[in-house]
Amino acid sequence: MADDRKGLGVTPQGEDFSAWYNELVLKAELADRAPIKGAMVIRPYGYRIWELLQSELDRRFKDTGHVNAYFPLLIPMSYLQREAEHVEGFAPELAVVTHAGGEELEEPLVVRPTSETVIGEMYSRWISSWRDLPVLINQWANVVRWELRPRLFLRTTEFLWQEGHTAHADEADAMAETLRMLGVYAEVARDVAAIPVVPGEKTPGERFAGAIATFTIEGMMRDGRALQSGTSHYMGTNFAKAFDITYQDADSTLQHCHTTSWGMSTRMIGAVIMAHGDDKGLVLPPRLAPYQVVIVPIGRDAEVALAAERLAADVKAVGVRVHVDGRDATPGFKFNDWELKGVPLRIELGPRDLAAGTAVVVARVGSEGKQTVELAGLAAALPARLDDYHDTLLARARGFLDARRDRVDTWEAFAARVTDGWADALHCGRPDCEDDIKAETGATPRCIPTSGDAETGTCIRCDAPSAWGRRVVFAKAY
Ligand SMILES: [Zn+2]
């Protein structure tokens, strides 16, 4: 694989999905492996996707009343130990600083795996009255979780994310916040990444360490596996008790705050790659595409080059991200390269087109093929065309999900469905039964969908009475 990195081809998905993914991340120049095992270098093309995702998320966080702040990278080890489940959950993944300034430290410092603890400590200092609530803060940061089986974007030792941390007077307000942010994630997945996700609650075995309830959005990748793409947690008063986050209520009684946290990370780029990509390479949703349109001038004609630049200026003026590919390479090479990189629309412009006052437009995905379009009015029509393209990708992904997600009522149907899709099944809720299903099929409970119909019966695996009052989505997952 490494020897073929100069070529543009990738292993077909149907042959080896995992090889397809690994080769594509490298060849599309999204990311590269870092000198430290498990770490990742995000290359400019991949980083631009992250910046676009960031700005879409950040705008929505601010629209829902949140503000950004920054907390330290290094956290005293004793902070993590204050919440028992939290430290137990994160202990195997921690990177710890024991020496600094040429000396052994009195207390080891943890490189943050997440920031509930240090933020909890600060909230205990900042909050004293019901008038201080709610506190709605988000942080954009890197975190470190030592990773033994790394995969670029999906599981890396260091990754980028945002972590929202909020404090509220009571459970109702904190739970409303938890679900509001789950809704923001589902909206960003659908309206920005063109991924139809299933929002739901995790079963206890998949909960965040220290949370009372964990909610997730799950997307289907093109091998039928699920990818957890964003999570939102209700912590109850667990962290408030560990960090003494209290307030005086209107009757001057001391109360513990109810807290939440929620995060989406660079893992979402992995979701975009695997939810839309095909054998030719990436298929980027327009709202996350570094270049939404690439213009390829055909031939070495100076007039064509000039016309391409003029067209690019018009395209830019309507707010579309555009690039003119003036490289000294054949058109065929350039077409393949931009297909590999998933650019939504390609415009080909040659001397004959120019003489006729037209250009050729080709969409990365869709049934239109090559379309000859009048140059006049071409730029103005692009924003709507890109919106249509987003809708096409979303509909395609939804069709794929619907075709591979079934309600199943027998163990045989369950086992068959989860080989390359999702099964909605009744489950008893017992952790050992979940383990048994995982051992037999590789599938795990992804979530109890927030919008499922009420239903009870017997467990798909062990015939015990079902729990949760509705069906659970099971799938193999990343
Ligand atoms: Zn069971």
C-alpha cells in the first residue's frame, strides 16, 4: 500500500473496506501518520474540512446561548480521582506527565482526556447563587487518549474536538440542555454533512464514565457499520458532588448543580469519508468541501486560462468556494484527482466551449453525466445546484440506511442483518446478554432511539422480558 501512494487508485470498497479507507485518507491528502504511533497529522485539505465543520457547529452553539472559553491542557491527577467512575473509565487511556522543569513533579499531571474535572473545579469557584445559572460554556481543544489500535480520524491518540460543559439549577433544565445539543448534532450531521443519523440513548454499558445518561447520534457507513458521531451526557449531580459545584437557591438553601457535557470531534471527518465515499474516492458534501467547484482549463490556450480565472471570480462572488486547476498535467489526471478528492462539481472549459460561450459541468455523484451549460448565468446558478447536490447525497445516504436497517424478531434474522446492517430488536437490557450478542455476532447496542414506538415483548437473544419499552438498534460499530 505504501508503495502505491503516488498512484490515484484505491482498493475497491467491496474488496476490502478497511484498506479502501486507509488508502483514501492518505491519497486524498486528508491526514498522515505522525512519528508517534497513534498520532495523526491533519493535512491542509483535511484541516479545511474540520474548519468548515467547526464554523457550522460554533455558529449553532452561539445561537443556543453558549460562549467559548479555554481551560488548561494539564490537569492534576487528584482531580480525576475525585469522581470514581470517571477515573476508572479513563485510567487505561491516560498520558501522565511526571517530570517537568528538570525535576520530578510532586503531583503527576494528566494530559486532558476530557475536561469535566478541571472545568468542574472552576465552576465551583464561579457559581454561588441561582442567579449565576445556567453556565453555558464550550471549549475548542485537543485531547489525548492513549490508543492501542489507532486509525486515522476514527481512533487517534490525540484528536481535536469541542467539549461543551454546562451547569444548571435542576435536572429538568440540564436534561433539556443535553437533548438540545443532541438535536444540534443531529442537525449538523443532516444539514451539513448530509448524513441521516439515528439519535438515541446509550445502554448503561456504553455510557460515558461518570454520566447518568449518555445520548448519541449514530450514522451508517457504506459497509453497514455504525459510527458514533457525537455524544451528549447528563451527569446528574455526580461531578457537582465531586467538585462541590453548589448554589444557593431562591430560599437560600444550598443545592448541587446538575451538569452536562457534549462533544463532537475530528472523528466526524471519518464519518463523512465512510458515509459517502465510493471506489473513485471521497464524495464530499458541499457544505464541508474545501473546494465546492473546481475549474479545469483544457489545453494551454492563454485565452482559456484567462476565461477560467474570470469564471472563478464570478463563482467566488456568489459565495462558492472555487479553485482553478492550472497544473501542468493532463485533463484526465486532473479529473481523476478531483474525483479522488471528492469535489462536488467540476467545470471543464476548453477553446471550443469558449468559442461557443459554454462550459461542461460534471457532478461527482448523480445521473446527469456531462452537461453543456451556457457560461452566462453559470456562476449564479451554482449555489442552488450545490444545495440540490447536498439533497442528492442525503437522499442517497437515507436510501442506503433504509435498505440495510430492519426490524427483526428472530435470532436468525438478527444475526443475518447485523453482518452488513442494523437490526431494530427488543432486548432484555442485561449487560451479560449484550456481551453474549457481541461474542456471537460482533454487534453491540448502538442506541435506544429517542423517537421509537413504544413496544414490549421478549429479548431477541434470551427470551427474557424486554427492557427500555422500545426496540434497540444493534450493529457492528467503529
Ligand atoms: Zn437478553
